[in-house]
Amino acid sequence: VGDRPFQDLEQALLDALPTSGPVDLVDRLCAPLPVLAIAELLGVPDADRTDFRRWSDATIAATDGMTDLSEDDLISFGELGAFLDAHAKAKAADPGDDLVSALVGAEVEGRAMTPSELVMFSITLLVAGNEPIAPVREAALQHGWTLQPNFPAVNDLLASARLGVVPLEHASGIQI
């Protein structure tokens, strides 16, 4: 990731899109982009980002109540907590240029965040940054829409591929 980490993440997702045929932009761009951006902020290694998305989806499911979670979601939610705890410990031992590294070394009124506070902060950031896209994904699934986010590079790609799309702003009140 270069000087523009979020633009680089977006570009990598765009580069991975097929150049012909229908494209599920919700699954291939809209859903992963916020999770990858949060992973970047938290300093999650590239090798863990596929799991991080799965864990994120389970965390979103958990916001609706633990009784509705599948066994797989319960396992994923537990894995996320264990990962974030180990990640915070790793960043405390070897800090990087990320939010977790900054928080493990910070103090407020002479007190550092506890590991459990750091895990909960990370989960809160993940949910707050990812949950707003959930209604868009649900609408897309219910209506079979192929959604077009408001990114000029995507507009150009879709125009060149002549794909029929519904602009994202028409799918929900969420603007990207």
C-alpha cells in the first residue's frame, strides 16, 4: 500500500473485477472496501484480511442478538476476539504505523487501555464502519440488483463493459 492506502485498496478491488460479464459490485467492491479500510487502520496483516471479512460479517450478525447466530458465526465471532487480542499484544511488542499500535502505547489520565478495552474498541470500529453497508447488501440480495458505487473508476469500467447497473444512491439512503 502506497501513500494513498484507501485509494490503493479501492484500486486493488477494481483491478480484481472481471472485465466482461455481470459483476456483483456489492460482493466484490462495496462489501469488502469498508472492511479492508478498517483492517488497514488497525494494521491487520494482508494474510489475515480474508478471515477479517468473515469475522466482520459474523460481528454484524451478532449486532442483531446472539440467539440468532449460526454456529459458524459464533465460532467466527470468538475467532475475531482471539485474533484482536493476539494482534494487540503483537503490536505492543512490535508497534507499526497503525491505530492499534498507537492505542497500545497511549495513556489517558495515566492509565493505558486494557487488552479487553482495545478488543472492544476494535470491534466497535469494525461494526460502525461496516454495518451501514449491510442494508445495501440486503437490498441487493432481495432484488437481485447489480449496484454501482459512486466511484469514477467504476463508472468508467462499467461504461466500457456496457454493464447494466443501478446507481447505489437509488438502492438506499446511503451515499458512497
